[in-house]
Amino acid sequence: GAVVSQHPSWVICKSGTSVKIECRSLDFQATTMFWYRQFPKQSLMLMATSNEGSKATYEQGVEKDKFLINHASLTLSTLTVTSAHPEDSSFYICSATGGRETQYFGPGTRLLVL
Amino acid sequence: AQSVTQLDSHVSVSEGTPVLLRCNYSSSYSPSLFWYVQHPNKGLQLLLKYTSAATLVKGINGFEAEFKKSETSFHLTKPSAHMSDAAEYFCVVSSAGGYQKVTFGIGTKLQVIP
């Protein structure tokens, strides 16, 4: 089956620093990748959608200057949390699709900002 | 517009007894429907999906779901619960129409009692 990886799986950083999270589709070409955020005991909230070679489309309420998304190739998308603050601490999950409805999810990245 | 309602936030069953996790949806288009499972501190795993083929869908680990258009439901069932089934389950709808934006239900936490 389709496999999506994320790196790192865990990151702890100081307030004010930037953190980059990578999302890779390992065995298929991902025309579209999605970034989600999950707060404790809550469902996933879509942050943004990115298509390879295009600017990401952000959901309402998501600051695009704070959450920078780059979908540079058909197998890689990155999410950079700029000037992270403790309220940005969360579980970030990416997913990828090769053009059909099914999204394949990465294992997630847990971010803790001190 | 589309939405998903998971009718139970928490379900508790005894090991070896049947599992029923309920999901209702609404969609302006012919929907695709999915069930994902998330174990603690893990990413999401696809259990099964409905994409306008057979209305009874069989998934992994003995789970199955039946698409009932007249009831706008897509309930997840398993004949006999295992301890390893304890996890969070998400019902997801994706509307056909060329854009793979999905909507997640709030999740149902399944507890399996020995």
C-alpha cells in the first residue's frame, strides 16, 4: 500500500525558533498533500492543501506567514512553523493523495514548544 | 457542503463481543467515505473505504462497514472485539467532484474490556 513518512516524529524547541517538518510519499507520486493539526482529544483540523509546484491553499484562520508550506516535488512537502510559541505545540499530520479520493496519512509529528 | 457526525464519542465493549461505531454524513455530491483508526501517539491507518462500488465494504482486521444512502449512514462493525482494537476511530467523508477535501468526524474512542 501507499506509504507516507514524516520527519521528525518528535521535536522539542525553544519559543521563537522555527521548526521544519517533512512529509514524503515513499512509493507513489503525490499530486496533492494536506497538512492537519490535532489538539489533544480532538479531531484533525485541516490547515492547508498543497499541490506540487503551486502555492498552498490555507484554511480560514490559519496564518500562512506562520505556517509556511512548500510542495517542491511530487514526493515531498514541508511545513515550517516560524517563530514557534507554546500555543503551537500540537500533533501535526500530513497526508498525500495521488489524485484519487483516498488520502494516505503520515505517522505524525509531535511538536512541543518550551 | 459536507459534514460527518459520529454519534458516540466513547464506546465500551467487552472482549469478544460485537463492535458498532456509528457515523452519519451529509454531502452535496456522491460521497466517498472512509474509516481511519488512530492508536495512541500514532498516525492514522486506513481501515476501509467506500467509493460507489459495493455498499458493504470489508476492511482490515475484521472490520466492515455498510453504506446506506437512504439513512445517510456508514456504520463500522466488527463481530468480535480484540484488546488490540482499543483506539480512536474517525469517520471521514470526501465529496467527489475533483477536489479531495475531506471532513473528519470528531472521533469515537473504543475501549475494550478484558
